[in-house]
Amino acid sequence: MAADLPAPSVHPLPTVEEVIRHRLSSALGGWRGSVETALPMVVFVVVWTATKDVRTAVVASLAAVGLLAAIRLAQRQTLQYVLSALIATAIAAFFALRSGRAEDAFLPGIIGSGAWSALTLVSIAARWPVIGFMVGAGDPRLQEDPFGWRRDPAMVAVCSRLTWVLAAIYLIRVGLMLPLYLAGNVAMLGVAKVVLGWPLWLGALAVMGAILMRGRTPQLVETADSDETYAEHEAQHPADPA
């Protein structure tokens, strides 16, 4: 009697793009998190423009962080993005108060964007794209195999294309904000901080979404969440009835 053969797959593996979409959907903060991160610096610019006093502007921006935290606590929601805003605001306040120049509040962000742009480009060249770590964070087998995503060359290739978009964000920020900083243009730095915040992220996410929607890269290595991703795909694109 012939040995029993393994049952054929009930459905084909989802594409690499479908797996990445599935994992990134829970890894990105929504619009509220972006607003909470940007609002303290907006308050800083508005108050400094009105008073020309760096200390008053710093106090106002920290007060904005406190208000955001109070709202989150009242709603019993996570303080993750408020804490990110607190850290960023505290660093900016240190630079501004130390020099007495309002434009120095934006220097940490410019330096950070420069560092991130270098990191993303190096990660692409080394074939350890930054987006891959975000995708790996959504892997059900993260604890057992944190770098499992790198075993699939197709996954690495798609993550590299997405990381190019991420690198572009930081390069745009540095390219636009550094000249404004050198010119001491605090008002335009404030505008740039807002425009190059969540609006730029939305644009980048749209580009990433287009890449993921149009791509049809087959998986070379099956993932732990293939069945769940396939079910999500079927819910969104039900097959025509026979």
C-alpha cells in the first residue's frame, strides 16, 4: 500500500505584499499619534512668535504635552505617543534653553532625520532594510525567530523598496529644514515641522500602499500567518461564485 501523501495546500500562499500589508497595519500609529507628536512644537512656535521668549515657549509646549497626557489618561488609553512627544519636546527644550535661540529647538529633529536617513540607506545596502524589522515585529513567531523574514529573498527585496520611501522622508526633511535652520527662520521651521510631519507620512504611506497593492511577488518561504493573511485577502476580494 502506497504511503499516504501530504494533503495538497487548500489555498495558494498569499503574496509577499499581502503579508507585509497585514503586518504593517498594526505597527503604524494613526493620525492621532502623529498629531500628539507634532502639537507641542506647533505650540512652541506659536508662543515664541507671539512673545519672542524661548522660556515661555518651552513652558507652553510642555503644558501641551501635559494636556495630551491628561486626555489620554481620562480615556484610559495608551500614553505611547504622548511619551514620544514628551521626550522630543524635552530634548528640543534643552537645546533651545541652553543656547537661548528658538531655532535650536529644531536642531535635534534635523540631526535625528540625518541619522535616520543614513541608517535607512545603510540598511538597504546591507540587505537588512529597516522596514523588514517592522514587518518582523508582526510575525507570530517573533519570539522564536525574530529575523525569520530575512530567509525569504522576495520579502527582503520588497522591504528594501519600501525602505527607499522611508529614506526619502528623512532626506526631504533634512534638505528643507537645514537651510531654514541655518537662516534662523523659526516661523518657517514651525511650518516645515508640521508639513513634514504627518502630511509627509501620509504621502509616504500612500506610496508604500501603491507598491504593496500593485505588487504580486510570490513568497519563497511560507510564513506563520499565511492562513490569516489569506483569510483577510478572501474577505476583501471574495471569489466569484461557481
